Amino acid sequence: MVACFGGWSLDALDVQIFSFVIPSLLSLWGITTAEAGVLATVTLVVSSFGGWLAGAISDRLGRVRVLQITILWYALFTFLCGFAQDFNQLFVLKALQGLGFGGEWAAGAVLMGEVIRDKYRGRAVGFVQTGWSVGWGAAALLYTLLSASLPEALTWKVMFWIGLAPAALVFWIRRFVDEPMVKPREAGAGGVSHVFSVLRSPYWSTTWRVSMMVMGAQGSSYAITTFLPTYLKTTRHLTSVGTGSYLLVLILGAFFGFLSGAYLSDAIGRKSTFMISAIGSVVLMLVYLFAPLSNDWILPVGFLLGYINLMMFSPMGPFMTELYPTSVRGVGQGFCYNAGRGIGAVFPALVGFLAAQWGLAAAIAIFSFAGLSLMILALLMLPETKGRSLESLEQRPGAGVSSARSPAA
């Protein structure tokens, strides 16, 4: 739990750094919001391939080994982003960063799902997911402190250079974290064809539904979080320090949302938790962006938005773990989560393009609403998996898929 919590925290730190440096790049490099959206999107699109491949490799080489490799990868390329001199260089480095970013979640989520027993899987994996809000909060805090003490031209570089810090976690993981007792390689994974195993029968019907659900969740979340610092600074006219402070309140809400989602997924089920988060996100997003509220009132509304919106990510790890048997669990989770993330990654680029014509608030609202609607539609076609034993998925091929047409045992 400590290893995966640390991995996800530092993962979020490295990825969210970019959302804070967008205003600086707009002014210093003269790039457009559309180009900023493209930079955000390329990381997420490439991360979809990184997560898919890392999940498949973890079925072969082990979850812990792949976790270490992916952390080192994204830390290195985040650091190198600080040396970029123009849009093209940053584009390439952000793309390479994405390979490790996607792979780290795939390996960590499967590892956690396999070492926690059925009764507590939701809250355990969900608790680890709170690491995302910790890393996001660390990025906001660093941005606030650095903006107050360094010139803008240096602040964005230092933010990226700090991204090398996660590499230190690998040495701790090598010493203290072991593979699950049932190692993936013992489950019969092998061959290049394994990468495509969940795209064939009997898994395909579950795979496309879960990918669709994740695409809606990720797309809506990226539409909101990628441009939120820019929205606060350009539309709400907050200072850099004020922007960081307001985001810290929203991120604090996200932390409690992750925790609530973790416990709710074990108490009322994975699907019900997803639904509460999706419907609540629509309401709070519209209030945050369009209600005639002063900046003072935006602060508590931001806390509630962070709380309800990020709640949906706590059940995702256990939900997907409970849909695939061990032999394809890594590639199944890796593909679904990252295919959804990759397609959802188009949303920031679309927000950037539409913002030039309709304004940033309208663009964020349109694409976040579209994503949340897609998520709800997919959930209506998926089963509840609360309390499902992983051993039951080993008893017959396609167990997780066949049960998708009826409630979980």
C-alpha cells in the first residue's frame, strides 16, 4: 500500500505540474490555448499505449518490477521537460513522459487488487487512490511557493525539474515490496498475442463497456482539471498565488472524495458510487462555472466539486480487478483504463480549440458534461462486482464476462 500510494502520489505530482505551468507558457512562449491542450492531450494519448503494454508485461514479468520501471521512466522525462526550449521539444518530451505515466497505474492497481481480500478490496485500493490528490496538492503547493519567490521564467522550469523526485521511491520498492503470492507468469500469460487477449472472446464484451465508462470519467475530469488553473487566472482574475490557494481547497475536497469513494464502494457497491459521483459532478460543475458567485463563494464550491468529481476514481481499480482472471488481469485493466484515458485525453485539446470561440467556461462545461453522460450510459450496461471473489474468476474461462449479464455473486 505504501509503495502504490507513493507511486500514485508522485505520478500525480509529475503529471499535474503541466496544468500549473500552462499560464506561464501562454505568456512566455506565446502559444495558444489550443496548443496547450495538444500538449496535455499527447501525454494522455501516449499514456494509453504505455498502460496497455505495461499491463500486459506485468502479466509476464510481475507487477512490482513493472511498477519500478514505469516510475523511473516518467520521473526522468518530467525532469527533462524543464529543459525544453520550444513547443516541439516539449511535445516530444511530454509524449515520452506519458508512456511511464500510463504504465504505473496499470501495474499498481493490479498489485493492490491481488493482495487485498475481497471484503476490503474497495477501501484498500480506494485509499491508495487518494495518493493522486496528495500529489496534485503537492504540485499546487510547490507552484504557489515557487511563484511567490521566483520569476515566472524560472518557476515553470523548476516545477518540471522537481519531477525527478519519484525516482527515489524505486529504491525503497526494490527492498521492501514483493510480488503477490500467485505470480502472473504462473497464470499462463505469454506471447505477443497476449497483448490483444482481452480484445477477443470471451472478454471483449466487458472490455469495450469498461473502456467506454473510463473514457467518460477521464475525459470529463481532464476537461475540468487541465484548464482550471487557467480559468481561475484568466477568467476569475486571480493571482498565481491565489490560483494555487484556490486549487489547494479543491484538491483537499478531492482527498476526502477519494476516501469516501473507497468506503462507499464496499458499503453500497461500485456502480452506485460511480453514479453518485457522476450525477453530482454535473451539478457542481455547472454551479462552479456559471453561478453568479463571488470569488469568496467559489472557494467552498470548489471543495465540493473536488469531493464529488474525484470520488469516481476510487472504485475503478477494484471494479476492473473483479472483472478479469489473473492470466489477463494486467492487460485487461491496462487496456480498459488506458484506452479510456487515451480517448478521453482528446477532451483537453477540444476544450482548448473551443475556448477560442465560446470562452473557456463554456468549453469546459460542454466536454465535461459529454464525458459524464457517456460514463452513466456505460454503467447501465455493466454488472455490480462488490464482494466478488477473485478465485471465482479462475474457475471457468470468461467468468467475469458471463456474469456481466447478471448481478455479481
